[in-house]
Amino acid sequence: MADHRPCTARNETPLERADRNFGELLQELRVTQTGVQILFAFLLSLAFTERFEDLDSVQRAVYVATLLLAVLSAALFTAPAALHRSLFQKGAKPRVVQVSARLATVGLGVLVFAFTGSVTLVVDVTTSRTGGLAAGAATLLVCLGLWGLLPLLVRRGGPDGRRGPADTRPAPRDRAAVPPRVPPARHPGRS
């Protein structure tokens, strides 16, 4: 039997929460997928340019690795749609949301390296190997900072210690006002 009691500060049932979370995840994936598609198209077209023949073995290795990383990130970002389609109306929405969120997180991790590789390659070809490595390292640091460190800082309340408006958790003094969720009673012989 499904639990239809509200379970969050938003007064949602578990299924309503799963629906909202999946909608938010899909919106995030739409934004991300556009960037991945542009990167992938750029990388595919690069192999058919006149200058591609001039790439040395290191540049070609960076190109192939970056192309494969872009493909992998695109696959990870589209997997939630395929998962949802496969399990549509099978009562698995909360699990679909959970797995899809993990796929998106791994996809972002792969995308960091695809961005790093593409910037490294372009700057290496247009300036120098040292410039390419420096630009790639800077890209890696910027992505890790914005996608990894910034969320941690926001979750903790920001660098100045104040709680931001995006923090929807109850303040410590308000937590007692939120009643704990009581699991449903179990009946002997049922699992």
C-alpha cells in the first residue's frame, strides 16, 4: 500500500516529491545537454578540417580521449530519459529519480574532463603545449570550483557563515517544530 501522507516541509507525498524532483532534474539536464551537444558537434567536425592532419600524436590522443568523454557524458545525461521510458508506469518513480540523479552527477564529472580536454587541445594547437596545459588546468580548476566547491559552500551557508535564501532547511531552533517521520507499523508475517 502506498504511503500518501505528506513527508516534507512542502507538504508533499513521496510520489509528489519524486515527480517534482524528476521535473527539476530534467530541467537541469536540458541546460547541460545543450552544452554537451555543442561540444560534441565541435569535436566531431574538428576531424574533418584541413588542419586536423597537422596534429601531433599527443594532440590526437587528447582529441580522441576528449571525444570519447563527450560521448560518455552525453550518454550519461540522456540515460535518465531512457530509464524513465523503460520504467514508465511501473511504480518506480522514486528509484528512477535516485538513479537519474546519480547518472547526472557522474555525467557532470565526466563533462569536467571533456571540457578540460577540449580547452587543452584548442589552446595547444593555437598557441603552445605549455599554454594548452595551463589552460586545461585552469578549466579543470574553474569547473571543480563552480561545480564542486561552490555547492559545498552554499550548503554550509556561504563563505560568510550566513544562511542563504536558497537554504530551505529549517533553522536549528525550528527543527523541533518539524515532527519526525514515523515509519508505518509492521505487521507480523508481512515484509
